[in-house]
Amino acid sequence: MAFWSTPSSLPLLGLLSIILFLRPASVVTSPSGIRHGIIRKPSSSDPPFHPFREAPAYRNGDDCGSSPADRIHVVMTLDANYLRGTMAALLSILQHSTCPENIDFHFLWSYLEPNIFSSIKSTFPFLRFKLYRFDSNRVRGKISKSIRQALDQPLNYARIYLGDILPADVRRVIYLDSDLVMVDDIAKLWGVALGGKVLAAPEYCHANFSKYFTSAFWSNPGFARTFDGRRRPCYFNTGVMVVDVEKWRQGGYTKKVEEWMAVQKKMRIYQLGSLPPFLLVLAGNIQPIDHRWNQHGLGGDNLEGKCRDLHPGPISLLHWSGKGKPWLRLDSRRPCAVDNLWAPYDLYRSSPVSSLEE
């Protein structure tokens, strides 16, 4: 666990550079002064190149169990655009875990990109993981355009289908986004009590819950009664969740979320991507957990991605939700102050930090 006071923010200027995972990108400067990454695809004569440094082999402590009951299941998605973030997240989880060899990672992917898989194997040779294909056709006709294109990618909706994708013997998982780092033992998050609920996550009841839905939603008497019978509905972030997958399956929650996505296709009831239908189905009916498990919003808002400060208090997980991503801001040489907390976990060989270390 870490504890930080609020640092000052630094301004974010210019377009952020594009990161290439296949091999280091050449960086050029346009007449406007904006830095761009140029994709250089390897030729057949090029020697094998691994864009990430190999991580240390993390081993279990003496008190770690070895039975199936001691396994911790973590689900993440694999996307070339976020692979650098995924690598940093994996390193942070393993580094802070008392029993890293007890963690089973489940990766969801929608496009066959062998270089991603080989990068994981070469960077984490001792990692226990399985790969699952998510058929993007399941949601392609159900996704409505949101305020940011990244939110409309089919893989962003894969978390809705965990009950269908994962094997039946996986009954409980921690779902994590790729733009975060763990600074505490993940076993503590795994051990939270769900209190009979299907899902546990930090709740943020100070947020204006009504803003997540349009006037068309609130002006419809039937829709406005959606949250009747629940305790106060509050915003929660779907990038960090402990999910009872068995209860999710039994409760038919995938279908419930899909039903709201179908409503959205007919009439505009929200502006964001996969978050609002989760809120419609579950807000006010989840198990709230300590805010330390999702210090979110470090990527700024969904439009400009401006720098934000940390909230004072104990922190177990830092989450760059929002438009701004730390690896892009660091490469632009104009990072936010909080991005320097992500940098020590960056394994990318061409990053400003790793180039100084090697």
C-alpha cells in the first residue's frame, strides 16, 4: 500500500506520440512542433526484436498455499494500443504480491496479433496466463457512438461477457483495465467480502449521478424509476471490479446489460460507452469497497485529458482512466505529475525512463 499527498499538476500540450509495440518507433517533429511516432514494420531479414525488457521472476513467499483455493484470477484485455500499459500493470501486480505465483491471468483479445502474445511470453517468462478470444461480432451491432472513439471499441465491452468467455470453474475474478498500476498486495483486493452481491467496487456517491444519463432518460417516467427499490445509486468505475462470475451467470446479467444497450440504439439515453449500462443494471446494488482500490481519473476527462491531482489518503491502485495515458504523456516530454508514479513500472525499451537505465 502507498500513501501520497496531492502533488501539483503540470500542463499537457500538443498531440501525444503514438507507441509501437513491434519495434521502436522513429520520432519526427512536424512544422507545428508536434511529435509523432512513425511505425516501422520489421522486414523478414530483421532479427527477432522484443520491445519490452524482461521482468524479474517473482516467487512466492514461504507462507503461500498451493491448492486451487489459493489461486487468484485476474482478467484483463489485450489491445496493441494499450499493451505498454498492460505490461506496466502486470509488473506492478507481481512486484507487490506476496504470492505472485498464485495469480492466474486471463487475457481477452479480439484481433489475432501474435506479436502481442510473444511479447508477454518474452517479458514475463514465468507468468501463468490463458488467452480467450472475444468475438467482436457479439457487440458490433449493439454499440452506440459515444463521446470518445476509444470507448466504442468492441473489446471495451468484453467485460460484459465474462460469464460466457471464462471456463465454468472460474467462479470469481478481479477485472482490471490496462491503464493502471497496483501498489499494494492484490490478495487484499481478492479477499474483500462481496456480501452476497454480484460485484464489488469503490463507489463515488459525491459524483453527480444524474449526469451519466441524458434528459431523454430522466424525462421518461419508466426509465426514471429504474433505480426504485435500490439503496442510493452511486457511480462506480468498471475498470476495477471484483466479480462473482457464477452469480453473474445465474442472474443473467449479460442479458440485462444488453437490453439497456438495445434501448440506447433506439434513443440516446447516455453519452459514454460501456459504463452507463452497467450503472443502469447494478448502481445501488453492488458491494462498496475502500476507495484506495481505485484512485481513478488520473487520465483527466474524456475530452481533453488535462492533468489531475491525487486525492489525499491511502492508495492501493492508481488508475489513469480518462483520455490522457501516462506512456503517451511521458513520451511527449510533457507529463503530468502523477505520470511519474507510473514510469517506474514501464518496461518499454524506448521509453525515456528505460533509455536512461540501460
